[in-house]
Amino acid sequence: MQWTISNQLTVGRVALIPVLIAAFYFFPEPWNHYGAAFVFALAGFTDWLDGYLARSRGEVTAFGRFLDPVADKLLVATSLVLLVDSHDAPAILAMVIIGREIAIGALREWLAERASVVHVSTMGKWKTAAQLCAIEGLLFHESIVGVSMQDVGLILLWFASVLTLWSGYDYLRASWSNLRAPQA
């Protein structure tokens, strides 16, 4: 494994997950929301930065291609569970998002075994952006200039859930010929 700056940032994003949990549960109100939102935003920034650095520096590695989406899914799933536990997000939306991520992750693994690749679509990128913005608003939980970030986060989470289902459908559609092909 190459220990590139991008890979270090990805590992750092995974390491931020327990910090996010600790901030959410152990900081006093309202600092728990501020702390969790800050850690989540920092993790989101490292996601963007590690991808940018890997591409711009020509340091894309197999380890990074593996761990980056895993880190993203762990961060999103953990945050959604925290938000459902605190009654700040509907469980059904968390189930849709987490369930899709598990199903598509399993499909990607299966396709990799068959030496097939389906690339991330633009819809998938929008889905991720909507999820990250929704979770950030829900974690922050306060109002900014009279606008409830809780309400904005809930609206974005519903939107992200629709994009999640849509991008999952697109991924299945793009993979359909591989799914129907006879096992070699």
C-alpha cells in the first residue's frame, strides 16, 4: 500500500467517526450539535481534498479506491444513526439511504469479481452532495438568520433519499447485462 497524503486523509476521515460520536453524545447541549456538525464538515472536506489530491498528483491507489467509499458510507451511516437516535431524522429515510449503500456496495463487489466496472454517475455525485448537506444541517440543528437548519436538513434528506433511490436504479440498470450474464 502506498501511504500517500490522500490515503492518510481517508484514514483520518475514518478516525474522525469516533470523534463525531463523542461530540454528539458527550458534549453538553447545544455544543454537541456544533461539535458534531464541525467534525462532520471537517470529514466532508477531507473527502473532497483527498480526491482532489489523488487525481491532481497522480496518486490514485487501489487502497484509496477501496477505502474512500467505505469511509464515506461509514460516516454517513454513523451520522444517520445518531440523528435517528436523537429523533432528528426519520428512520425510514436512514433505512433507504443505508440500505441502498449496502445493496450497491454488494453489487460493486460482485461486479469486481467478474472484472466488470460501473462508474459513479453524475446522479451519484449529486446524491452524495445532498446527503452531506442534509446531514450537516440536521447535525447543526440551529437556525441561521432565522432559517431552521433542522427544517432545511429534513427537506434535503427527503431530496437525498429520492436521489439515493434514483441513482441506485441507474446503477442497477447499468449493471443489468452483467447481472443477467451466465456465470463463467
